[in-house]
Amino acid sequence: MTVTLPVVPPPVEEEHLSKSQRAEILAEIDALRTKHNAVVLAHSYQVPDLQDIADFVGDSLGLSRQAAETDADVIVFCGVHFMAETAAILSPEKTVLLPDLRAGCSLASSITADELRDWKAQHPGAVVVSYVNTTAEVKAESDYCCTSANAVQIIQSIPEDQKILFLPDLFLGEWVKRETGRENIELWLGECHVHAGIVSEDVERARHDWPDAELLIHPECACGSKCMLDLQSGKLDSARTKVLSTEGMVRHAMQSESDQFVVATETGVLHRLNKLAPGKEFRAVRESAVCGFMKVNNLTNVRDSLRHMRHHVTVPQEIADRARVAIDRMVSIG
Ligand code: SF4
């Protein structure tokens, strides 16, 4: 397998902005949003500033749904490139803007459409389930898309005797195999550099430092397999350990009676958790679990994006039409 990882850009800091400069930028974003009938969609891993100005904050699935349902003419997508592509596929009549074209994704880059075609040729008749963190071209070669929130549901909707190719995230794939009890799933060996960096030693340290906290783990994390084994052996308390998507973490934290949580995913979600579950304490299992691709978006380039209608993300119609089939199947199931 040949994997060419994109270079992770350095974060674009905005601490240099004075209070009045920030206020000016915010006012201009609001004026431009109205002028262009635009909405700002922000992923939960975005910097707090962008989560705070967004019309909607969520995970990949939630943002896909918002992109499909909004009446806006313009979508400013504060996320990464494959997410903007998905919005463009679902809403071809809308203008989808990505504030910074460096917003790539190491996981989406771990498989190309050519590699997927080769893999399919090695497994004729297999059904292809692609995590939504893939390029439009890879989605176009897939039968179903899924997110971490609905991956188990999607797999369970496929007849049990049907062989499945699951891509590109190895750790999510291993979790899905365990959850569904299916052996006839082949896994692509891709990973997200952020979640793959969250290892079981991080979890052990966090649990030692914060023994009463609930542990919330994203299934893309490298620590997932060890945690699942520890759950089976009783080393981890199943009542206090949950494997959840980012939106699942938010919902769970809001409803749970616990008031302390250690969170194993990209640290941007802590802002959302703190906002939606005030009074509770959240701590990252790994403070350095920061996605540089997500962090290239900021107030200045969102403002510039609306000012200059850039960077317009489009998907060729022939690819979009095939990719939409896989995405629509996902949205209709879960
Ligand atoms: S956190 Fe990982 S999967 Fe998400 S955008 Fe960044 S590199 Fe991609």
C-alpha cells in the first residue's frame, strides 16, 4: 500500500488581533453572511472562535445533513476538504466555500480511488463501506458511506453473509468488527495521525490522574483495542467507559449524572462540551491531540472567504452522482 500523507500545516494563530480588530472582523462576517445568504458550518474540532460564530456545529454526519437541508445559497465550511466536497455533492446548486485549501486530512489521504479499485478487484462481489473521511472519488467507488456515529448500524444493514471492504480507518474498522461480531470484513490499514497518536498509555495516565471521571473514547483512537480488551476483562468499568462519536460524546455528557470526563479525541471538542454541559469538568486524554488541518481555519480567512467567495469547492458531476448514492444510503439508514 502506498500512502502519501499531506503535510500538516502549522496552526494559524489569531492572538495578535486586538479587541477592536476582532469586533470588526466579526461584524463583517455577519454583514457578508446576510448579504450572500450564507451559513457557516463548523466541525466540533474547529477553534472556539469559529464554533462560536457558526450557524451549526457538529460532526461529519450532522454537518452533511445541515448542508443538504439549508436554504442558504452559500455554505462556508469550517472543516476539512472532504467535508466541503460532501456538502458540494449533497447541495450542487449551492456555493460551498472552504476558507483555507490546506485543510486536508491524513485519514482521507490514506487511500486513493485507484488503490480502492485495485482492492475491489482482489475481492470481487464485496460490498464497499467507506468512512465519510474519504475523497469524493473514493466515495464514488463505494456502496455505502458511514460515520463513526452510524458505522455499526450501516454494517448491520448489510446481509450477514456478504463480504465487506471497510475503509480507510483501521481502528474504527476493528471496533466495528467487534461490535457487530462479523468476521467477513476486510480492513484497509489507514489511520488519522491525531487519533492514532492517542494510545493506551495516555488512557492509563488520565485514569490514574482522574480516577472518578468517565472515559469517553472515539473509535478512531489507537487506544480503542486495548480499552475494549480491558472492558472485557473487567479492568475498565463498563458503566464508566463509553466508545462514542463526537456527537455521541456531547449527548452523553449532557445526560450523564457524572460531572467529570476524560475525553479521547481531538481536543477541539472540549469547547463544545464545556458550552453544552456547563458545570461539568472535561479533560483531554492527550493534550497534543490537535488536528493541524482543522486548525488552519480562523476568523480572518472565514471573513476573506465570504469577501472574495473563495475557495469554491466543486465535484465533477459524474463523480458527484456516484458518490451521492453511497452518501444517500448512509443518510437513509442512520
Ligand atoms: S482529526 Fe484526523 S480524521 Fe479528523 S480531519 Fe484531522 S486528520 Fe482527518
